[in-house]
Amino acid sequence: MFKTTILSAPKRNYVNLDYARHMPKAYVDRMKRHVPTKVYDNRFGAPPVHRWAVPPDDYKPLLKDFDDGSRILQAKRIWEAEAFHQRLERERDHKSALLSVKFFRKRRRILPQMSAEHWTIFPGDQVEVMIGPDRGKKGVVSHVIKEENAVFVEGLHKKLVETVPEEVMKVYELPQTAMFFEQPLFVHKGEVKLIDPNDNESCFAKWMLNEDKTEYIRVSTRTEVVGKDTPADVALLSTYEPKLSTFEEEIEQEMGLAKRGIKDEKDLERPKTFWY
């Protein structure tokens, strides 16, 4: 009876998600090279020894380097080409350090990562910026970096950065160009908040069971309102009805408008069409 109750209890699926809703954490760990390549077990009671492609505690900083030596707070998601190639370079450095006397210096984590129970912001969510010149503005989350508790909002909290190095400008006589880069907003500092679907005001959210007690959903802590979503059975309904009429004719039929330019019943007949 006790085992049956545990198996039938609702599972916290959000714990196994990373970066975005419905994205498995196992995929992100595999792209981070945090899956052990080999495990040495059965060591007469001693803990197993893992061989890693890259140590899990090796930290990738939230920085983007430019050719002129400048650095800004920016990062790519680990499955993107630039970040993945950097991770492969770290893997090569780690393997070469194991085969030589070279010391592999790990990049330490500066900020503790928020737990899955407290992480409630995902790409596509409506949020409000709480700091900076864009304070009070609302936008959509483009992507998140969960290792840094960072959120990027489309078109908000940007920084103007010069992209052409000074040496290139002098040699090729090129004009300086600048681009806006979105800066991270840290969730643990309260720099960004979710939008309450009830009154479109900023709020915090928490994970709670739905009315059927079958799934954990995000609920506003201020109004306890659930985010709006279309049920799957409603979204899968086929509501399109094909008709042999133009868009203008459909509007005339639905709105009860009189036919324009019709003097005789013969005008209602469609002309013949031919396919070649």
C-alpha cells in the first residue's frame, strides 16, 4: 500500500528540466560534457571513481570576450555552436592535463545556483525589469543561464559595445561600429519578476499542485492565479471548415452584408476556371 501511494504521487517534473520548459536536463548535461565517460565500481566498499570528459565543478563564466580584450556579461547557451566548441576545448585541455604534468585549473563557481524548486522563469515568459533605465518595462525572456541565475529579456537592459578592434581600424581604415548586447538580469537579486496574468503586475511564483492533484504548475504568490494556457484537447480541435468562397465573401456572409454589385441571380454564378 505504501509503495502504491508513492508510485501514484505526482512527480516534480520541473526538477528534471533545464534552461527551458520541456527540455530534459540529461540533454543539457550531455552538451556540458558532464556525463561520466566511465565509472569504476565494485571497489570492495570504496566509493566509485568517475572518469569525466570535463569535471562537473568546472565552471564556465558568464563573460563574452572580444578581439580588443574587452569583456561584457554575456553568454551563449551550451548547445549553441560557440559555447559547445569552447566546451570541447576545455575537454581537450583536461585530457592533455591528465596525460602530462600540466595542472588543470578549474573555473570556480562564484554564485550558488538556485534550486529547481525556486526557479520559475523560462524562455517565452512575460517579465518586468526592476532595475536600470528600463525599470518598469515589460518584455519576453529570450533565454536563461541557470548556472548564473541569469535571465535575458528581448530588447531590454542592453549595453552598447564597440565591435571593431582599434588595431583593425588603423590598419584597414574602417569606421567603428557598435552593437547593443542584452545584459543578464539576476533572479536571486530580484532584478526581474514574472508578470501576474490576473492584473499584469510583477509578482513571484511558486510550484503548486493543480486542482486535479496530477501536475505541478506555477502559481502567483500574490494572487494565487495560474498562468493562462490552452488545454491540449482544445488546441488539437480541428475548427477549420473549407469553403468555396473568397475572404470578402466570407465576411459578407458572417456580417450579413448585402452583395456588392449584384443585379441578377446570374451574377452569383462563379465563372469557370481552367487548369493548364
